[in-house]
Amino acid sequence: MKITRIANGRVIDPANQRDEVADLWLADGKIIAPQPGTETETIDAANIVVAPGLIDIHVHLREPGQSHKETIASGTRAAAAGGFTSVVVMPNTSPTADSAATITWIKEKAANSACVNVFTTGAITKGLKGEELAPYGSLFNAGVVALTDDGRCVQNHEVMRRAVEYARMFGLTVMDHCQDYSLVGDGIMHEGEWSLRLGLPGWPRAGEEMIVARNILLAELLDSPIHCQHISSGGSVRLIREARARGVKISGEVCPHHIALTDAELAAFDSNFKMNPPLRALEDIEAIIEGIADGTLTILCSDHAPHAAYEKEVEIDHAPFGITGLETQFATFHDILVHKRRAIDLPRLIALYTSEPAKLLKLDRGTLSPGAPADITLIDPNLDWTFDKNASLSISKNTPFHGHTWRGRAVRTMVSGETVWSLS
């Protein structure tokens, strides 16, 4: 039996409220109790943080059907380079992941080509059309961990109610892309000063907040969890905070671009700053950071949305929404939330990527407890580095962060006790 010892690291395991300098022991793909005196392979982690493998619950790997943008193989390599040992993939593939057959295809493809764990979600409705519920029983049996129409939003409230009711029968969390089409219309950027200056169609905050409010009402009515994806509006934070204070089972997630960038970035008409929901104003950033700090928003994720260069290099009105983010998200959040703003500490940041997403989706990950899978991320919180999109492991390079410098990054990623990526 091969035993590995990660020595002298700062072990941070939020699931067990552990934060200490200690050794971590691994064998047969699992965390094990210390085995002093045993011959081991040793990894020196002095001045390095040893954390449970990071989890990203909002990723687009584009397979099946859009492998010119990303593949499961390339996307998981990018995830590993960002410190992520598990990703949860969205169902807006081609064909849509609304059947057991497509879920099985994704899982088999991942088993053969992925270097990190790939968890699947199923669609809420057939074809993401918002009209007819997908077959949740067969999706559950195929192994999905949640339901979402991400990329689209169910507009019919009755359909959404029934979706949450049926999902509850299988213990599945419903995750919702919050967008009221009647309010958003043809909007491509935040409705405000900059949309007026640039003459671009505006996307009001209320287009998100209306659906967040709908989800709060349904979660309260049904006493069942609903998770709001990629929160961008300060008003949404306020709504979620008030609902959670009443005990409503509502939660929200944040993407790095929504605290790092504002709508002013669109002044150059660069489509790498066009995303859904859009970049908003400074007051929204402040509200989101406050929501992270006070526990209103409990999940961090990337919404990694790769697109080919020829798709983005068109007039901004016609370019698709979305950016890549797997390799840069942890550094962005660490640099802003921990290093610069001191809004939260490092253990809390790690919790937002480990124990919190694992709890939301009932994943057997996100902890360093003995017997748990040896999925581990080693982090250097003091490393200054600059991102070069040309060195990215993703097929697509549609990022607004080329040339940005941050403090802190993952330096080694281990899945089932084996190193799948290392900085050196």
C-alpha cells in the first residue's frame, strides 16, 4: 500500500473546523489517520495551505455537441490548474442533458477523459424550453446531483412550482438562472449610466430580482430549497438576506467577475466583458461583498462559459454571453475578499468552495476527514502571479483577465491521492 504524507502544511478543513499546522496522510485514494514510522512518499507543504479539493458547482464543459469551445478533457485540465478537484456541469449541451441517455454519455466520457471529478446536472424542463418537466426519476437514477435550466430561466411560475415539488421527491436541489425575459428584453449590459452613454440595450437589476423574489416565495410556500445562480444585483442580495433570516431555504452564489469588474468595462465594446447576468455598478459589488461577508451568499463558482474566438470577435450585440473562469476564479476571490478587502478570512473562503457546495448538493466531497476521498488542493496564499490567456489549458480564451496580477493561487491539485496538476 502506497502511503503519502503531506508534511508541515497549514491544514484548513472547514467541515471539521480545523485550522492547524499538521501532516496529512493518504493511502488508496483516501484520507487516513496518521501512520508515524511508516515509509511514505512525502510532499513538503511548508508555508502552503492544505485544503479539501475545491468544488465548482457552475461549469459549462460544452460536451456533447460544442467541442469546438471546450471538451470534458480540456475543461477538467483547466479546472485542475485552478485548484478544482470537482466540477458540476450544466445541462445546456447539444443535445440538452434532459434524458438519462445524455447524462450517461457525459458520465462515461468523463470517466475516460476527465482528470477531476465531474458531477452532472439535469435540465428542469425538456429542451430548456420552460414548458414540460424533464423526467426527474430517470435523471436521478442516471446520477444527476441537481436540476437547472441554466442558460435559460423557467418563466412559468406554475411549472417552476411543480419542478420544485417533484425534485423534492428525489432529494434534488433546484438551481435557477434568474432572468425575467419580459423585463430584460434584448438587454446586453447593465441598465445605467454606461448603457446610456454607449447606446447599448440595458438589462435592469429588476430582471434578476423579480425571479429571485419568485424563487423565495416558492421556497417558502413549499418549504423546499431553491438555489439562485450567479447573483449580480445588490437588490437580490437584500431579498435573499431577508428571506434567509425568516428561515426560507433559499441560497445564492457569486462569480468572480461580479465583484472584480463593473459595467464601465464595456466602454471599449470588448465582448470579453459581455456576460449573463451582466457586469453591474460599484454599489452592486459592495452589496455582494457584504452578502458574502455576512453569510447571505454561501457559494463561490466560476460560471465557466467558453466560446470560440470567432464567436466572440463580432459586434458586441451579436457576441454570445460568457467568459472562461476555472483557472482564475480562486485567485480573484482570494485577492479581493481575503487579501485586499479583508471581507472574510482564508478558512471561510475555502468553506465557500468546499463544505458549503458539498452540503448544498449532498456531495461526498469537501472534507479532509479520515475515510474521505483524497481530493486535496495545495494553495500558496502569498504567491503573486499574472494570468496569460495564451497559456490557458482551456480550448477557448474568452477571458477579461488576461494580464491581471493576483496574490494567491493553487500550486498542486490532487484527486484520489494522485497529483493531476502541479505548478512546478
